[in-house]
Amino acid sequence: MKANTINFLVGGIVVLIIVSMSLFVVDQRQTAIVLQLGELVSVKKTPGLYWKWPLIQNVRYFDSRILTMDSVEPERFITAEKKNVMVDSFVKWKIDDVKQYYISVRGDEQMAQTRLMQTVNSIMREEFGKRSVTDVISGERNKIMEVLREKADADARKIGVQVMDVRLKRVDFPVEISDSVYRRMDAERKRVANELRATGNAESEKIRADADRQREVTLANAYREAQKIKGDGDAKASALYASAYGRNSEFYAFYRSMEAYKQSFKNKSDVMVVDPSSSFFKYLKSASKGGK
């Protein structure tokens, strides 16, 4: 009885091992191929649980997601002007036909990327050789990337791969050329800055001269108006003096003398040297006689 139980358990374990070797699971992020003695017999793209013959069949899995191939170092290309440019790029790709992919590159991702990199570099060399530096840097950059994608995809289909996108991350001059370009740009910017300063100084002088001219004109007009007003005032004062003199000349003369005395003897320290018989003291003499 005990021996039968052991045999049953051993048989169950063997069955479980055979079943586990016969079943495999395909994840939604994967595509699987079933190989029988090294020959591809089926492709499994739909996620789920599948059956295979144990021992004589094995399964290989491939990533069905979009992959990125990024250049390690910028590549040097020559434009139509025979100028060198350094290009940093990346490629988005995925496995489209697993069977063709396995047949062409034995399912080796590194081999597939090497093939893609050679194809993309060859197309870049061709496209850059048709265009100027300005075109590849900015003018036709989008067009170049579209051409690269189309041509690279057409070639990649031969190995079961689809190229989703090709992007130029950076297009620049080599270091030795960049330095001279930078120096030229720096000199050009300084020249423009000097021109702008010179133009600004000229405009400043022009504005300052115009302001000075307007100031002189304003002062002249103000002086003329002041003189005119002063002249009008003097004329009115003279008219008033004449009118007062015409009414009572003696009182007018007396009033003017009083004003003169007031201005002359305003301060105690004032000193005048005048002939006593001068007409300036006429009313002072009259006052003395009246006092006696």
C-alpha cells in the first residue's frame, strides 16, 4: 500500500513536470515563437496560455514594445558645402514581423540595431550631402527626418522591423570649427553693439541739441514778453506820473522828493556827498524856514 502511494506521488510529479514543460505563457508586451529542433513552427502574438511539445519544442520571447536606439557618440557628416557637422540622433523601432526578424538576424536585438544604425547613417550621409549647413540645422530639418524615417523603414522591413521615427537631437559643428564660429559670432555681436551705441549717441546728441534750442527759444520768448510787459508798465506809470503832474505839479514834485529822501536815507549808515545849495534839498530847506 505504501509502495503504491509512493508510485502515485512520483507519477503525479512526473506528470506535473511534463505539463509545466508543455505549457507557456505569452505576456501582452511580448511576442513568442515556437521552435522545433531549431526550426520555427509557429508564432504567438496574442497574450495567453499555450501548449508545446516538451523536450522537442522550445519557446523564444521577443519584446513587442517600441524600442529606442540612441547613438553613443555624435556622427560626423559632410554637407553640400563640404563642411563637417556633428549629428546626434536616435531611432524609435519595433519588431513587426517576428518570423522575418528571426530568420534575418536570428532574433538578435544587437544585430538588428547594428543593421538599423548602418542604414540610418547611410541615408543621413546621402541626405546631408545634398543640403547646406543652414538647411540641415534649421531650414529642412523636419523634411530630413521624415525622409530618414521613410527610407530607413523601407529597408528595415526586410528584417521584420518597423522604424517608427528618426530624430536629430542635435546638429552642430565640430569643436575645432565651433570655436572659430563662436569667435566670428562674438565679433559680429560686438560690431552690432558698437553700431547701436554710436546710433544711440548720435540720437542723444540730436535730442540734447534740440532741447537746448527749445530752451533758448523759450527763454528768448519769455524775455521778450517780460520786456513787453515791463514796457507797458513803464508806459502806464509814465502816463500816471504825467497825469499827476498835470493836475498839481508842486505836489508831484514834493511827492517825488519825499520818495527820493526815503530811498536815500533808508539806512543810518548811508552817506551822501551833495552840495547844500543843490535842488535835492529844496523841500528840506523849506521845512527849516517854516519851522523858524
